[in-house]
Amino acid sequence: MDRRNFLKVSAAMASSVTVIGAGSVMASSASTSGIIYSAKDEGQWKGKNGSHAPAIHIDGSNVHVMTRHGMSEAHFIVRHTLVDAGGTVLGAKTFSPTDKPASTFTIPGGYRGKLTATSFCNLHDLWVTEITVN
Ligand SMILES: [Fe+2]
């Protein structure tokens, strides 16, 4: 993906996060199909969910995000973010091809509600996983 397409997808993601914050549209809705991918909507990247949708593990107030994806100069995970139900970005981490695609973010104490983790692959676009903290 060239820089122009990356920016296009990033802009689409930003507008989608706003919509998600309004609580009216889920990340895998028809309006984001082909822009944002998930386990439920692999779109053109059918079969790539396991290596692209971020895995989320919560340990107290720490949220661990990992993408089970190889890392090389030609093909790597570029970035993770974690966004709360209100659309607030709780954290972001940008990777280089020599990094492990794993990140840890802190959520506010007592937080309840949806969390969305994003993982962006330089070849296979933007993937999201949503969980609910009860
Ligand atoms: Fe990929």
C-alpha cells in the first residue's frame, strides 16, 4: 500500500471511530466493509483474520494487544491503537519491521464498556477487534 492509500484508509478509520463513538454503527457494518476488516468481515482478505485481527487480553487495567503476524521490511504491522466506547484513543503504538507487533495500554480504573483495538498491516489494511469490559 502506498502512502496515498494509507492516508485514505486512515481517514476512513478516523471517521468510522467517530461514528462508533456515536453508538449508531458497528465497525464491521456495511458502511465500513472493504475499509475496515474484522473476524466477521474479512472482505477481500478472506482467510487472513487469524494473522491480522488483533488479539486482546485484559490484565487488570492493562490491555495487551497482539497481532499474530510476521514482521519483515516488505510486510509488517505498522500500528496498533486502542479506542474506548466514546471514541477516545487510549493509546497508540507504531512499529518498525524489526519490532514484535505487541502493545500494552492502560485503561482508566473501573472502566466498563466497549474497547476497540486496531491493527494496520502495510499490505492487508486495517483490522479491528472489539471486546466489552464488564
Ligand atoms: Fe499482512
